[in-house]
Amino acid sequence: MKAKTGKGAAKLTKKTAKKAGANPKSKLKYRNDLIQAARTALDYTMKDVEKKSGVTETIVRRIMQGMTGIGLESLMSVVASLHLEMVEVFDQEARLSDVIETIIRRAKLNWKVIVADGAIIVKKTDGKVIAVSSGQTAAGT
């Protein structure tokens, strides 16, 4: 069965995995912290991700928890639904704040991303503030 991908979704190949800094022969580890932060920044519920990706909520939860044994097709669908690219999800060096700014731009939202003291905050046009990261994560902001 061929994976369905959105227009902006990059395919995971040995070349893109290498670009992301991973050894394609080793088991690739995706960054569930980025996926969780993207969901939070976009103000999506698990149900929203399920509807947008076409992946069951159980699988979405497993992806958010960083569990292994997830089908690549499911991972690609969830990643695309959050305006992420596969290369970003496998890039262990990607800065969380940069990725959040990128997905807000890709989603064509006129929201402001604020980084202060390591915390990442998204301010929506209606004034609602979303705390994406408290600044206490090791992933880097």
C-alpha cells in the first residue's frame, strides 16, 4: 500500500535521513517532542490530528509518546497534518523554536511566536496565548 502524503511532506529516504543527521542503516528515531510541540502550537486536539491525518487516535497517541513500531505511512500522515516535514522530525539538531515558527508560517496563520527565557509561546490573533514549551526541555529552544 502506497503512503499518501501532503504536498509539503518530504519523503523519508536514505538521502533525507542522512541530511537529518541519522545513519540510515541504524533504526531512525523520530522527535516526538517536535510532533507534540507542533500539535500544541497549532492548538490541535488529538481528535483534530486524527481527522486531519486519517490515522486512528490510538496510533496518534503512540506517535506522540515516541513509541516504536509505528508504520511509516501513519507517521508521515500525522507529520503532514501538523505542517511538519519528515526531515525535520528526524533532525536531532533542529531547534524547537525555529520549527514552531516554520509550521505557523506553513499553516498560513498570522500568529506570533515569542521566545523568552527559553520558553516558547504562541500568541493567536484573538489574543489567546499558548505555552508550547516551558524552557526546561533539553531539546533546545
